[in-house]
Amino acid sequence: MPKVWHSARSKEERCRNPRNPFWFIADATTGLAAALAEAVLASGQHAVLAARAPAQLQALVDRHPDRALALALDVTDAASVDTAVVAAERRFGRIDVLATSAAQRYPGAIEEGEEGAMRALFEENVFGPINLARRVLPGMRARRAGHIVMLARASVQAPAFEGFSHAARSALEALAEALFYEVEPLGIGVTLVDPGSGDDAEGAVPRLAGIADYDGMASRTALGRGAAQVDTARGAQAIMQAVAAGRGPLRLVLGRAALQRAYDRLRVLKVGFDAWADLAASADVPAPARPAHPLPPAGVRPRRAVRSRA
């Protein structure tokens, strides 16, 4: 059972205020999730901050002893997820907003991938966030209210030597999109946030030694990669505004550079579709040929043309 760090809290402080949502922020020790934790608590809202090493969150909890709770959480462990959610609901009564992320990377050529590492990446970046959302959803459904925020850089096209990382994020993007349409009629919002460069876990993760034929291309790709920095504090404020707006957008891209990459991806897709549009259309089932002179219905004698006597 994970350790829980919190301060004493009276029953009166547990009152439910719809304008003061209770957040559950996973992976709250790094990147945009850490900035979101700071911003939520600074705004006067309540937050459960979860991480594998919750002791790193103690200083933040100490600054907001009546509104913060730090929990141990391993999203790849179902028992850990269940224990953390139960502890959060016991402390605050409910979870109104869940924020989770898919920030882990596994760089390398597709041919170089090691099966164990690939599976671990998907456990962390796909099954972990989705299973956490699945655990929180019953309470949100019962209240017909709630919001799920997923941080994942999924708006860019898959770059070389980042195929595994991008595949995991794309899987989470697809699941988040389906979830959006499933729970929107129930009053629950889902927002997929592209954090731009505001995710520290996106930092310099080296490609492991692999196949020599890929070395030169991998080096050039790494040198060409880069983006304008995103202010994580401003990014956190943008997420809070999207949540406060109601059900919010399905997709929120943070930063001009990330937004431009998203537009570039759409343009690349359109160029490819347009270039092969005729060939694509050629696969349609042919339309049935129409006779030059429609035949009359069965049993009806055709009328003879009347000649003019003029």
C-alpha cells in the first residue's frame, strides 16, 4: 500500500464546491504535470499529486497543507492505481479532473527495437493512463460531470528514430478521441494536450547503440530536431482555462511551434491524399450502367409514338 502524505483536514473543509474542482495529477514531479500541480494549488483549488516518488512532492504539499495530498502511484500497477484513487476519494470525496501523461521515450530505429522495452513503453504511455482514466470514470459518470486531460505529444508526424514513442502516443490519441465521443453525452470532457516542448521527459534521451547502417541518419535527425520552448507555467494556465470552459476542446496544442508542427502534419497528409486521389477513387465499386432508354415496368405495353398529320 503506498504511503500518503497529507495534513489533518476538518469535515467542514470537505464540502463540495463545484467552482473549486478536485484534481488528480499523475506524474506530478516533472514537466508540464509539475507546472500544472503548482498552478492548480496556487489558484486555490485542491489537488492530489501522484508520482512514483511522492516524497519529492512534500515541499509543495507543505505549502498548501489543507488542499494538497501526495500519493505514491505506479500507473503500470493496477493495485497501485486502485489504492491511489481510493485514497484520493477518501480525502476529497471525489475526483473532478484527472490529468495524466505519456512522456516516456524509447528512441531508435524500428529494426533496433527490443521487445521488452517496446512493451514497457506501451504499458507506461498507453495502458497506464487509460487504466487510470477507467478507474476514475465510474465516479464521474455517477455525477454526470468531470474532465480527463491527457498530456501526449501526438500532433506531429512520426519522425525517424522516434517510431516507438510516437506509436504509443498515437495509440493514446486514438483512445482519447474515442473516449471523448463515448463520455461527452454523459457530461464528461476529454482533452488531449500536446505539451510542445513543455515536457521535461522529452529531453535528451540517447539512442542506444544499434545497427551501424542507421548511425549517420540518426545523428542528422537528432541535430535537426528542436522546437521553441514552451513556458510550462503558461501552458498550465492554458490547460486550466480549457477545463474551466466546460467540456473543453478535444485537442489543445501548446505553443506556436507545436501548433505549426500540427498544421504541417495536416498539410503533408493533404498533399499525399491529393497526389493519389485518382488512384484511390479508382477502387470504388462501379456504379450500375443506366440504359439509354429506360425499359417500362413489367406488364406495361410501351406507347407508340403518334405521327403528326401536318
